[in-house]
Amino acid sequence: MVAELLTLRDLRVQTLKERKEGRLTKMPATFYEQIKNLENQIKNVIENSNDNIKRLEKSNSDMRKLMDLKLDLHKLRERKLTDLAREKVNGQNPNTDNVHPNESEYLESICSVIEKHREN
């Protein structure tokens, strides 16, 4: 199955939505694959635009925007996943419906670290 195309605008909207919401937001299962595809598309444009300076500059700018948005989104989600892990370890019943399948391992690892730290 081919993932839907993602644009920088879509990524910006998702990042702003994540920043605004207090809890994790829902993301499509293919979201991280879509980001990777977008990054590869921009890399291809950069590689193929050596004779077109304006296109190269625009593509480089797009790549910087992509990296900044991606980093911002990861930071926001990691912070929220850490909060979820703390709630889980405290015996609360946090809503983990919006945890992306790629983030489940991170959540479980953080829970494990918190539990070990508390034991010590």
C-alpha cells in the first residue's frame, strides 16, 4: 500500500495541532512513512536541480523547514509520551489510544526507566 502524499503544510498543521493540544493527537498509521517519503522527494529535487539555482535554494529551504518541523513534532510528542508513562507508572489509567504504533516501544521503555528509578 502506498502512503498518501504529505506536504510541508500538512506537517506544519500537525505540529501546530500537537503544540496546541494538551494530550497526544491522533496521527495516521502511515504518518512517519509519509514524512520519510516527503524527505526523500525533497532530496531528489535537490539532487536534480544543480543547474537551477532558484529551485535548489527553494528545495534547501524546504528541507530546513522539514527538519525543523520534524524535530519540533518529535519533541512535543516525546514530552507527552513521558507524561503518559508517568501516569501509567503512578497507577492511573491514561488514554493511550493516540500513541502511534512506532511510539509504543518508547512509551514502554520510559515506563521501565521510571519504575527502575523509583525502585532505587
